[in-house]
Amino acid sequence: MNEKISLFFCSGNSDKEYHAQLEQSGALYVVALYVVNFQYGRRGSSLASGTKTSVPVPYVQAKKIYDKLVAEKIGKGYQAQASTNTTYQSAAPVSVPADVPMNRKIILDVSERCVLNPITSVPKVLHVPQLLNEINTDEVEQYLKDDAWGMQEKKNGTHKMLKKTSESFIVTNKKGISVGYPKSYEDAVSSLSSVHLDGEAIGDTFYVFDLLDCAGVDFRKLSYFIRHDSLLQFIDKSPFIKVVPLFIGYKAKKAEYNRLKKAEKEGVVFKRLDAIHTPGKAHKDMVKVKFYGELSARVAAGREGKNSIGLELLDEKGVWQFMGFCSVAPSKITSITTGDIVEIKYLYCHRGGHLYQPSFKEPRSDVDLSECTMSQIKYKAEED
């Protein structure tokens, strides 16, 4: 269903030509995606080019854009003539990848200074990310089999958003509050006039999985499939910002799921490929499953003479319950005090018991005490 037209306008000293094309550019499942490109200028001279679709869109939407464009030009006095076989150079469209993107080699050998964003005494909420809802492992198979869902590795980092404009550069946490960041993040997007990314921060590397806007183009209302593909086009040019691969189809998702689980990674995230970006918890569009338990706890006194901390959680009556001790490396325990909030990984927990094999992950400044509840616990299924 590709279309093209050549239009010409000749009046007085004006002798102009205008060419437009409606062309297929990839597909999402069985739905073909299209772009609308154009070229214009004085007849016989070098033509300027552009596009009316910053990313590929379904045919019906592209056809409306194309028809409106042609109607506007004809309304201004342009007349159609037989199209030549000349191929015009258009602005590069964002195409849908033919196969699943693979991991790139990541360089982590450069240490950058930490830049602190300006924060007032009362933190201001700036940009709230899209948050995940957790599912049980027994629900995984249905998401693996459903082709409407893509899958990504859940990185073992801290949820952050990166936003650059012509006036500023800022990084926010999952609460939308400005936080410090490695200067490598800012350097990595220096070539872009503006960009807004969502991802996980691990040391000097930002693992990005969503694109909200870039170079003045708003991607929020586009499908996640297109947003991720656009990331591959615009980002992923630096060793310090890496796009998290997206796996599509049962065979690819199942193989990657098994690989990640065998490698004892944190878990996976399932995302609806047709979903738009929704701040906060998108209950129907994004879910996660972890291969081990993880929760936020309040720090209590540790074992005397040991490099350890106690862990406490709020029960349903609002009473703090002791959940066991957790060892912490000597280099990290000096920065932790009673009453702090920390993130803990654990193997399992029996009802009425303590966390089994808890391990310290990191301090959490973006979590409130009210979130340190018993409801976070994944209890081990009891045998008959």
C-alpha cells in the first residue's frame, strides 16, 4: 500500500516541486508500520527533505497524514504530474528491528566524579517514572506465551530518570526527586539537544529501558515497542548508557528467562508492547518477577562484636517486628545507623519466622519507613 506523488507549482518567478511518499517501514506482529516522507525546493535544484512521522505508525494513521499533506499542497496551487523513478533522500526513519537486539560489550573502567543536583530544603517532585507491579513465578508462563508482551532483564540497580534540556541536566529517583549522578551520564548524551530517559543506575553506567522524549519529539503516547526501538536509534552510543535488550516471542523470551535464572540474575520485567508511557504504577502494562526475595527494612541493632545489622518490618497493626540479622561488609557498615532504611535480598521466609539467608544490597534514601512492611515478604510455600 505504498504511495507517492510529485507536485509542481509554477507562477510568476516561482517554479517549485514537492514530492511525498507513504512507505512501509517494518511491522509490529501482523500490523504494518508506515512513514510519510517529503522533499521540496526549486525545480531542478537540490531538494530539502523531511518526514511527517518521527517514528513509524500504523497504515490508517499514516494514510491520514499523507492525504492531509497532499490536500494542503494542492490547495496552495500545486498540481500533480506523473511521478518519476527518481529516489529521494529522506530524513532517516526510525525502523522496527528485524531481530531481537543482543547485549553489547559494556565498559566499566572509567571512574567519574559525582555531580550533585541542586536540591532545596524541601525536595520537589519533578518526574515520576512508570513503576512495576510484582507477579508470582507461577504466572510467568502466561507472559512468556503471550506475544503481546515483551521481556527484559530486571537490572540489579537503582531506578532513576535522566532528563536533559537546553537549560539543565537532572537525574531523579523513583519518587521524582533530584539526586546526585556520575558525570558520565551527562557526557554520554552531550550530542543530543534534549532527552528524557528511564532506567537503572549501576555505578557509572545507566541501563536505559524507556524513552519519554528526544530532540523535541514526545514519545510518551507511542507504543513501548516503538519507544524501545527509538532508543536503539538515538541512544546506545556511549559505554556509559546502554539500552536493555527487549526479547519478543515465546522462544526468545523462554531462552533468555532460563539463561537469567541459571545465572542467578535479579529477575525479569514483562511489558505490553502496545502500551503508552503512564507515570506511577501501570497495573496492566508492566510487571516484574524476581528470582529471589527482596524488601526494604528498618535497621535495628546488630550482633555485638559482629559486622551485622538487625532488620525490622511493620506488621498490619503498625508494630515493628524483628526479622533477623544481616551481615554487612566492614567498609559499608560504618555508614549505616539504627533507623536507616536498607534494601535486603533473601532466599525465603516461613510465616512466623525470620528472613532466611538475608544479604545486604544497599541503603535506600528513596523509601519511606511506612513502606517497610511485612506485606513485602514472599513466603515459602508450606509442604503438606
